[in-house]
Amino acid sequence: MGIELSIVAGLCYASSSVNATGVDRHATSPEEVELFGLGGDALAEAVAACLGRAPDRVQLDGLLHGTHGWTPVATTIRVASASVTGVGSEPVARPIGEGATMTATTAHLWSPIGGMVAAEALRYDIEAPDGQRLTYEHHWGADTVESATVPLAGAAPGDELLALRMDLGVRVVYDAYLSGDVAVVFRDGHEGHRVWGVDIGTIMAAGALPNGRNFAENLSVRYLAGARVVHAGPGGTLSTVGGPGIRAGEDLALVNA
């Protein structure tokens, strides 16, 4: 299914929101084995702590899972929380050059990022005022900057753009944990059985290994709001000539009764 984030970047804190849905579940990678402290002899030692005897072999996913109907160990990433952390604004005025447009950008910063590999790209849909929208996807942990532009109707080179420059902060916290069965082999048997299937969570608890990791993604969304285009006429007279949400009506003849 993958993880999707939908963000409304408004004019203030109250009109802004973030909604995150979905999970990412995938076969546990070698990097994630290390991340959860199961590398080297650690997994076998945790099994020994759980069953009271060191195993000859352990498998997170293998032939024994298929023959015994056990669930291979997998990593699940889910959204623990998603919140708007703040909205800032300041008035800006800038001259309009060739190609009159407004640009919205989103910067991503992760902490930490090492060791986790999501199976699917994360998908983002960010809606800002005045028709600005960013829709894209990128891989887990990517510190990237995305941008999108919208045209400014009625603007021409030499005009001036007046607006509020907004900076919206969003923080998303992800939980990652392991689930499934570990196949354990004792060549000469243990408690009457050569092969055992043990829940990975039970093994990690016995080995005093926490089955959980947290990751944070911080987004900074920058966009313009309340934009209007101002034209300087002869003598320096300023007049509003257009902008998002500003539309001139048709000229109608005045009729006197």
C-alpha cells in the first residue's frame, strides 16, 4: 500500500493540516538486521536466551518457513504521528521578470535515516493557496527539495508582485518494527524437536533487544499567499492589475434611468 501524506498549507495554523495514511511492510533487509541489533551472533544469542540453548542455525526467511507454514520475518513502517509544527509569514515585494510565475517549494530533512529501506516510495500531495500544488513521490530518507510553479495572470515584466511569503513546518514520526517467525534448528534436537518456529518479538524480548525504531521527517513548505500584481503607470501611479483570485469583469455600458 505504501505511505501517503496529504498536506493543506493554509494562511495560518488553523487552516493548515496534515494527514498521513498507509504502511510499508517488506522483507527485512540485511541493513535492518543490523539496525535492530540482530547482526553477527546477536540473533543466535537471543534465541539461546529465549529457549535456553544455543541453536545450530537460525533463519529469518527460508525453506523451513515454507514447509512449516511459518511467516518470514518482515519489517513494518507506519506513521506514529503527523503534525503541523508552525506557520510563519512575512510580506514580500519583488519585481516580475520574464515568465511571470509563483513558485512553491518543499524541503525534506530526515533524522536518522541509516539502516532502513522502505519497499515503496512515499507519496506527497501538498495544496497551497492560489492554485499552488505539489504532487510527487520519493524514496525513504531522501533529503530532497521539490518545487512547482503557477502562472500569474495579468502580469507583465516590470510589474511588481506583492504577497505574504509563508513557511509551513510539518513533522512526521514513523515507527518501524519486526514481526514474523524465526526458524530455529537444533541438529540433535531440543525438547524433543529439531526445528522450532519462534516469534521474533519473543526472541528480541528475551535478548533484551527493543523491537522498535523511530524516524522523523521534517518538511518545510514555502509558498506565497494573498498575491496580487501591481502595475506602475505614468507618474508612478500604482494599480492592481491581476493575480490569483483577482478577476476583471466584462465592461458593461452604464444605463441611466
